Amino acid sequence: MANFQLQVKEKTKDLKVFFKKSVKIVSESCKKGWYKVKHIKG
């Protein structure tokens, strides 16, 4: 049972890291997109 809990903890760690990375990538691309949109209108 303890082994299973360890596996779950490892998985959640991996997911958190992956989630943070993907959020960073998405926010970066959104910033670039908004930058382009603003400059097209101007």
C-alpha cells in the first residue's frame, strides 16, 4: 500500500512540473499573439 502511495506522489510531482511548463509556454505564446494583434491595429 505504501508503495502505491509513493507512485502516486511521484506522478503528481511530474504532473505539477509538466503543468507549470505548459502554462509558461501558453502564456508566452499568448503574449506574442497579443503583441502582434496590437501592432496590426496600430
